[in-house]
Amino acid sequence: GLIYADRLVDVPMALKAFQRALTYQPDDEATLVRLADLAAQIGEWKLALGACERLVKNELDADKRVAHLHRVAKIFKQGFNDSKRAERALNLALDSSPTNDEALQQLVQFYKDASDLQSARVHLNRVVGTMRARVAQAPLEGVPYRVIARAMSARAATNTPGSLPIARAAAQLADLLGSAGEPEQKLLANDTRPDLAQLMKPEADDVIFPRGIPLELRQVFQLLGDRIAKHVGVNVQAYGVSRGDRVRAKDNPVAAVAQSVATSMGFGEIDVYLSGRQPWVMVAEPTSPVSLVLGISITNSGGDAIRFATGGALKMAQASLAIPARLPIDELGVLVIALLRLFQPDFPAHKLDADAVTSQHQKLRRLIPTNLMNELRPFALAIDPIAFRHDALARDLRIAQLRAGLVASGSLLAGLRILASQVGAELPGFLADPVAQGLVSFALGEDHAAVAR
């Protein structure tokens, strides 16, 4: 068979020889492969299909089965003009080995050739969903991140908004874990600044802020505005800086980067301070103009880290949540419970200092005028006293800041490095941390696509 096929180039005789060989070893892989390829070459489609079906049935290795199923798809499409069965073979190939790059590429190309972008999106989403579940179980496995990066890049080509930011986040993780290939390197080399227009839309808040921060509570703090800042107090000296330590965008590269983010988010000129006392701090104090305080360890980490910290902090300021976001958990609980008791006197104070809540309640009653109380009332009454937990609020304020930082910087890796360094951990091991997993889950999810461009 080999002599007829490769030397004498007599395909019909080669086919007869390979068929005869199969009478001795019916499941010999090499013989079946040559038989299938040669039969397809001269249009003996039934013979080619029979050999391929036997290869698929016998093959235990998922990646090798992909190649055989691709032969089947080619036979159905070219030999029998049966696109439906070709599509099924390509889907079976991808189901057989979801991490196989060629399986994904072939299926996407099939739909592109058919101008069926909707089906391409459906199957790409299916692959990504499978990989998301896998990385949730094994966050240190690099290949699933690579698959997500390639699937999302392909989905971006179908004009699905928000796909590329997810692809970039996945590519960063694949690269971190040593699983990135040339497509991921090209994606990461394309250093484009995020478009923050989506982040500033009101509907983006429903994505950025988790459920532990009720919409009604956000409305309460928006209406209170500067009153909470004046009540709690604002003092940049707590971070080891003073008004004389401000850095200007025209003179300082860190301030220039921070100001560019602020401008993109609709802020005017901001005051920027660099803190050595708290090297990983990232807060925006609601002064006029806003005072952004960044730790020097963040600012020394480069532009993406500065954008991450700036975007997250300024998003809190924009939502009038900068003060709640930087309060210790119990202080936050005392403030919020005391505030809500102005409208719901029996609002439970779970494990909080009752005297502190009472004292805060009295101060807030004097702080808020009657007309504002009337505006606040419907929102405060809508907050469920049974479901509300101040510790969940504190956790979700932090999560919201991290999500906003990710969108503002376009760099998941920058955020993970900050988080890891804050607790003295290192990447990639820190990926298994619950906080890291929460940020990764958002970065790879559809909520990210809704607010990032």
C-alpha cells in the first residue's frame, strides 16, 4: 500500500492493498488513516467515511479523536454536501476535547464560512462556560485560561461587545501560568487603553456593585452626599501626607496617569498624594477637589497598577461611597445601622456595640434636615432588615472597588499583584485565594463584558 501510494502514485491499487491489510488487522490506526485520506483524495467518500468512523470508535485519546472527527466533517461537507452532519462532527470534536485549540478553530471557521455568526457565538459561549467551571475548580491550571482567551477573541470577531477585555484577562492568566501561545502574546502586546464610557453609565452600577450593597442604600448615600464626609471626617494626614505633599499631573508621571483616568471618568482636576506610611493604600477622600491617595508600592508597580487603584477609588467617590468603603467593618456597621434606624427604629444591630449605635443615631438625627429625611425615607424603608448584614456590605464595597479598578485599568494581573502584595502572598499561588477567585470570576464573566470595552 505504501509503495503504491508514495512511490508509484497508483491510488486505486494502494486502496486495494490497504483494504487487504485491514483483513489481517482491522483496527490498525495507521492503515485506517491512509485509507481514509487516499479514499477522500479520489472521491471514494463512502470508503473514506467507513475508515474514519472506525478510527473515531477505536480512539481513546481525546485529542487524536479530534483529528479523526475533523476528517469525518470534511467528508460530509465535501463528499456528501451535508453541512448538518459536518457541523455535528465538528461539535463532537470540541465536546470530546474542549481544550483542543484546533477543535475550537475548526468549528469557528465552519460557522464563519457559513456566515452564521449567531451559531458561532452560541458554541463559543458554551466552550467558555465549560472552561469557567474548570478554572473555578482548578485556578492554577493554565490551559483553560488559554481556551477562554482564544474563544473570546473569536467571539470578538463576531461583533460581540466586551469580548476582548475578557480575552485579555484570560490571556494574562494563561501567560502567568506558562500556557500562553502566540495568539495570547499578540493580544497582550496590543496595549490599548480601556474606554471608560460604559463604566460611567448608571446601569453599570448594577454590575459593579454586588447584591450586598442594595440599590436603595446606594441611593441613600448619594442623597446624603458630603454630609457623611463631614460627619465622619476627612483627613489625608491619616495616610502620612499633608496638603503640601500634593503632586501635579504636569510635574509627576504618577499624577499624570491618575489624572488621565479621572478625566475619563468625568472628574475635573484631582489632588494626588503618594503615601509611604501606607504603601498599598488606594482611597479617594471626598474633598473638593477629590483627594486621591495612592501607596508608593502601588505607584512603583507601573501604569496599570496606578490605573487600577485610581479607577477603583474614584468609582467609590463617584457613588458617594468613598467614606463607607474605607471604614473598618464594625465602624461601617455602626454608621449604617444608626442611619437606617432613623427610619426603621427596630433595625437589628447584629453583634455591634449597642451604645455606639445609639450615640451615632443621635448625631445623625441632628445632622440630617427634615426635607432630606423625607427624600431618604422611601429608600431607607425599602432595605430588608432581615437580609442586611454589615459585614457583607463591607465585603461587597471592596469587591465593587476591585471590579471598577479592573475595568479602569484593563489589567487583571495588575489588580491581582496589588491584592497578593497586600497580604504578603505571591502569584501565581495567590490565584487560589477566595478574594483572587472573586476578581478572576468577574474578569472572565459576562458582567465584565457589560461594562468594559
